[in-house]
Amino acid sequence: MDESNLFGKDRTSPRFLLECLACRREQARSALRCAAGCDSLLQTRYQAASFQPNGAGNLFRFADWLPCEGGLPTTVGPVVHGCEKLGRRLGLTRLFCCFNGYWPEIGACNPTGTFKDLEAVPTLKAFADQGRRRIVLASAGNTARAFAHAAQATAVEVYIVVPEAMLHRLWLPGSHPADRVRLIAVKGSSDYSEAIEVADEISLRYGIDPEGGARNVARRDGLGTVMLEAARSLGCLPRHYFQAVGSGTGAIAAFEAAQRLAGDARFAGAPMPRLHLGQNAPFLPIYCAWKQQAAIDRAASWTRPGEEVYASVLANRNPPYAIRGGVRDVLAWSEGEVYAVSSADAVQAGQEFAEDEGIDLEPAAAVAVASLRQAVAGRLVAPDDLILINLTGGGLEALRRDFGLRALVPDLLVERGKLDAIAAIV
């Protein structure tokens, strides 16, 4: 599409627009869905066509390609690091990780230890820019921590819904305040999908803006800074990109960022990174759908009673798979692959990474490393290929050492379908 038709040559034209991937119509900046009803993600179209990072020491170095105005004081940002020791173990000569956790020795200072910090900061800044002061979202833990932490830097009040069984994952570093956060636990629940249902009902009943999940372009473009940082640090696009996925939003974001980079002459003509996505068996909705070329089986019982996958943050029953621009499309467009990783293999991969590189990984990041091991064994990558692995969380031991971790206490414990008590905190 000719971007000059969108932006014209007027200096007063907007810095970015929102467009439906299906019908290509412009959408309102606050939109999560196409106004014409298309079953499609929306996507940002930025006026800046060339890749020009600035001197900021955080993710706002990519402000030209983030859908918010200006920045915020934050340590959040992606850091690319050469994994020489792990590479030697696997027989790879050009292996790099984007470490999205807390590893201050290499400059990685995400304050809640995962790549969810990359989502939360630009999302809340975009909501504040639009004058929206309350949002509601569901989480299994990592997202809740990130939004609770980032809320303090904006005037946005965040209502977070989590399954009761996941409350142990909710903490903030040190004495960081949480006065803009309202935490609601779903009684007796261990299922992320149930938290999503309650969050949706709260949004409808009390008129609180939904955060939007994968449909929120600020969330995806924040995650896309992983690929932007790789281009900045390495000077080129990686040939292969590995990540563990629950919803797959990060993989969509990485592909969108690579497409954006391909519009710059310095990266034009290079092959798009091939996406390699890992899931933790037995919870394999994306893996099964991709391998069987079928729809996601949302009613499937992926685990047995009492069974928990190692990387339980990946247990998302409703990923944006078949939607236009979703997981299925980016896998197809990148000639990608999906892996089923056992918990035992993930644990081993995490231990080996800690031995080689000297930092602990969150379970989801360990699944990504195990996926890379499978790709090496299957000769899906060559020894000298440029490989980027998105390590989506780690360094919690260092966070605990440097700051201490303070548990978040829920404001309310509610049952599904019985939300009248929420009126007291809205």
C-alpha cells in the first residue's frame, strides 16, 4: 500500500494511523476491532518509513514505531546478547538471545522479570494519551505484574482479574506502590480462560475499557521492539526467530516488526525471519492446529485433573490463531514451525542455559530453548545461521536478591457470574 496516500505530505498529518488488515480501511486510534466487522487484526501504519532509533536507554528508543506520544521514565527495554556457550553446546556459531527479564550485568532491567513489561508500558501510555483512565485485563500472572508495575507511571487505573490459583505469581519488586491497581481473583479457578470471561463481563457491566490483548496494537508494537532491537544491535534481520507461545501475540508482533523493517532500504530484500514457536506438552492447541491444518479446539481438555504444565503461563485456550494477521498467517508467511516440548525437556534446557550463561530462566523461556534444541536435532537450522531466541522471562533470583518481592493482595475474591461486589471498588 502507498503510504503517501495515507499520510500525504502535510507536516500536520498524524504520526501513525490504524488500519484493518482485511479491508484496509482506516480505523479510530482507540479501536480494537474493524468498524466494518472484518475478522482481522488491526495494524499501525507509521509515517516514519525508515528505521531511526533514538538515544533513549529503554524501549522508547523506538518511539517512531510505537503508538504513543513521547515516552516514560522506565528501565524497560529489550537487550540482545550473544549466547556463545549455549551456541557451542548446540553447535551454533551465531546464536543470540533477546533477554527480556532482569539481568543487570548485560543491561536487561525489566522490573517484573518478563517481556510482559514491553507490553504494559506502551499500552498504558497509549491509553493515557487517549484520555482513557480505567482498563480491565485478565492474567495468569506475568501480565498482571507488568501492568501493576507500569500503572504507577500513568494516570490509568488498572483492574486485573486472575484465577485464584495464580495469586502466588502476583508480586511487585521491593516497595513499589500499587495504589492504581485493583486486583480481583476468581474464586476456585485455575483456568486463565475463566479470568478472561470475568474481565469481559466487568468491562460490559461497569463500562471499563478492555485492555484488548492481541488486538491492542500498542501491546503488539511494544513486543515488536524485540525484533527492532535485534536489527539495531546486529545490523540485519535474523534468519530464524524462536519463542515459546501461549497466545502467540509476541510471535505476531515479531513478524509485524520484521515487515516494518523490510520497508527500510537497509533491510529490503532480506528473507523474512522464519518463526519457530514452542508449546509445552500436553497443552498444545497451536501445535495441534498447525500440524493438523485445523481450527483451534477450544473445548479440548489439554490437561488432566491435578496436572499442570511446567510453563503454565503458556496455557491459553483462545489464541488469535485463525484471525487475519494472526498466528496461522504469520506462521504461513514466514514458513514457520511449531514444536511440542515436554516439561522434562524444558526443565533440562533451563538448567543447561543457567549452567552455560549464568542466569535462571522462567519456564516459558526454557521451552523456547528446548524448541531450539529440537530444531537443531531436526536440522531445521544450519550451524552458521543467524538465530535469535526470545527469552521471555528470567532473572527472578537476581530480582529477589536486589529488591525483594512483595506479594500483591487481592481487593476482591469473586465467583463467576456473581460480580455485584465489584461495584464497591469501581
